[in-house]
Amino acid sequence: MNLLTVAVVLVLSVDAATGPGGGNVGAGAGVGAGAREPAAASGLPLPALMARIDDLHRRRDDHQAFSDEQRLVQAALARAPNDYGVLWRSARFYFWASDDPGLAKEQRSRWGKDGWDIAEHAIAQNPNDVAGYYWAAVCMGNYALGLGVVKALSLGMEGKFRERLGRAEALNDGYEWGGVETAWGRFFDKLPWPKRDRKQGEEHLRRALTINPAALRARVYLAVSYMDSERVPEAKRLLDEVAAAPVGRYDAPEERRAKALAAGLAAEVYAKLK
């Protein structure tokens, strides 16, 4: 399947899953007059189009911004299916879509695989930049979580993940506000026994917090690991930090998503403390 076909399939699949004003990937405005904006923006010169995609991505948890970004990603892929900047931005978009905690596993897996495929094409275009490798790894991770970790391991995905994320780490360990180290931490914590290594996972998550002291997702993942290790008071402290943190210190939509994940864990923590 070529990238033009992929672009059409992806936009139709996201539209079908979210619908106007629906879904969990974005919240806020429904489709109105602003829905015409992507049609005009899609005719911009490619650098301006990518800048517009970046601007929308900074507001991607608003439903209208999410929908507009989706359509501009489609337009950019159709126009420049071999452009590295278009490709990694498209993979970034599908990571966010597949990362929605409200998605069914099958949809998470499908969008994660779509993003992974696009990121692999990005790597082929530029094998010396961090973005292609990072988005390939994290999209692969969502694909694996949708499939189930044991099934993903049986398909040989562990080695592929390690290679992509290891290359991202070598190129720029601080990419995405410590996202590389956060991904390593989650990876080691989610592996099934006997591969699981919570000590190594904690080390990576602590490193993410050194890179970005404001990081909220690293705190959430560390709290989950602590809960699974019966270190419940420490988990509660981390979740309290997430709940109290102001939004807007590095990536507001990502921060709000991490806060939602933390809020979803609160009842389990309090139950364990009783």
C-alpha cells in the first residue's frame, strides 16, 4: 500500500471512530465554520503547511484542532509522501490518536500500526534523525499494547522496539521532553515475567525526570510500577504531584492526558491504602 492510499485510509478510519464532536482523542469544539480551514491551509507551501500542523498539534486535545490536524496530515501525505518532515509529523499524529486511553484495544492496535508504518518510511528517508526512530518505537508500543504484550513478543517485536528506541536514544536522549527515557521505563515495566525488570524501568523513569523535572507521564508510569510492587504510599505521592501540577510547563495536551491517567488510578491507590 503506498503512502497516498494510507493517507486516505487513515483519515477515513479516524473519522469513523471519532465522528464530528465525538470520540476521546479530542474534546471541545465540534465541527463548524472552522472545519473549512483545513481545505484552505492544505494549499499552503509545504513548510507553511507543516508549521500549521505543528500549531494544531499544540492544541490537539481540542476536538476541532485534532480534526483539523488529521485532515492536514492527510493532505500533506498525499502531496509529499516521501517528505521526512511530513512523515514524522504524521506518525506523531497517529501516536496521539492511538494513545487515547478510551480506545478499544483493536483500534489502538490499528492506529499504532499505521503510525509505525509511516515512521518506518520516515526512517528510510532520513536514517540520521531522532524523530523517525522515536515515533516508530512509541507507535509500535501502542500496537503491541493493543495486541497484547505476549502476542507482540511472539511476533518478534521486542528486538524491533529495542533497535528503534535505542537508535533514538543515541541520537537525542532528551527528545520529546524525556520521552525516550519514559518509553524505556514503560517498556521494562510492562514486559511479562521473567523479562520484566522494574528496577531498570525505575532507573529510566527517574532519568526522564532528570531530563524534564516537570514530566507527568513519567510520574504516572512510575506510580503504576510502585503500585504493582506494593509501594503504595510512594505511588500516591507521585499521583498527588501529578494532580497538583500546573498545566502548560512543556506540552499542555500531553500534561492533561497524564493528569487524566493519574485521576483514573486514584481509586485503586486509596483502596490499597485502606
